[in-house]
Amino acid sequence: MNHLRRFAVVTIVLILASTAWGADAPGTWKDQAELAYVDTSGNTDVTTLSAKNKLTYQFTDRVTGLWKVEILNGKSDGERNAESYFTELRSDYACTDLLYYYAQASWLKDRFADIDSRTVLGAGSGYKFLTGPKHHLVGEAGLTYTIEKLTDDSDDEYVGGRLFGQYDYQINDTSTFTQNAELFLDLEQMSNYRLNTETALTTALNSVLSFKTSYVIKYDNEPADGTEHTDTILAASLVANF
């Protein structure tokens, strides 16, 4: 397990170093807050509200930092039956206008899937295949180190891989269609993989507010005992950009 710990340490250092590299330079920030009405199916059938926030800071022309938070919490018949918390820190370093490197660390607690905690550390590279004005396409590939603990007190640690792709189509001046997919692999046990996808349509209402409809699929090929392979989230969201 020593090589796993070394990989985790290197990932954390990459995040801190890339952020510190541009910390003294003046930069700009932007924030995106999202409040959604959610209808879920799968391990939990519930109608509730969710909240998301994405804070981005441009340290320099090449270094960008990101902090993302997502909360889903609801009750049915007076009992809580939906609870999910997610946060992610990420730093990107642009080598060229098209090629970049990234390092990220995320944490998840998801009662949908009996996950008490899942920490994922990762680093890799990305490439912008299409850059507009109508079509945007980006792809990423990297390595991950996952530390997972389930609600039955079982746990697991493994080195894995990550593949990500996102396509954006600018329909007109106010509407954008987005499709992304993210695959997580366990390099020690290839049958242990997860796939997340999101299909979304976002329409700007004014310079600050947008309306977003989205459909998220979360698939786990080896879920915890007693839980389903697939969770889905259908949401209608009000998005504020600052």
C-alpha cells in the first residue's frame, strides 16, 4: 500500500502547489449558485430540493482554482429518505490554449448508495478538441486514488483511472445544450467501475439568472449490498451567475 499512499501525497501536493504558484497574482472570480426542484428514482424515490455552488478563481492566465459543493436532502412522510453531500477542490494549469493539467480532491457522503464517505484524489490532463463558437468539446484522462467507507463499516482503498468528456452546443444567444460523462475505474478490479452522466439544457433569463433542466444518471457496477446499480436525478433549476 506504500505506492498508494505516495500517489495520494503527490496528488495533494499538486493541488496545493499549483494554487500557491499563482496565489500572489491578482485574479478574478466568479460564482454559480443553483437551486433545484428534484425528482429522484432508484435507491430513493423522493421529491425534494437540492442546492449547488461552484466558485471559480482565476489566479493567473494559466492557473485556475475551483471549489464545488452539492447538497441533496429531503424527507417523505416525516422521515428523511434522501441525503447526499459532495464537495470538490480542483486546480487547472493551462500549458497551451488547448492542453491543460489538473489535480483534484473530492469527498462524497451518499445515503442513496450506503456510502458513509468516499474520498477521491486525482491528477491528469485534458484537451479542448472543439472551442466554438457553436461547438465545444473537452476530454480528460487521469489517475485516481479512492478511499471508501460504507455504512456497514466495510472499507476499501484502490488506485484507479478517470475518463471524462463534455460536449456543449450553443443553440442560440441564450440557450446551451450540455452532455457530459465521467467514468471511474478500479485498476486492481476492473469490474468495479462507476459511470456518471448529465444531460442539461440551460436558458439565460437575463444577465444573472438562468433556467436549467437536467437529467443525471449515476451507475455503480458493484454497489453496496442491498442497493441498486442506478440512481437518476431529474431536476429543474434556477441558476444565478455572479
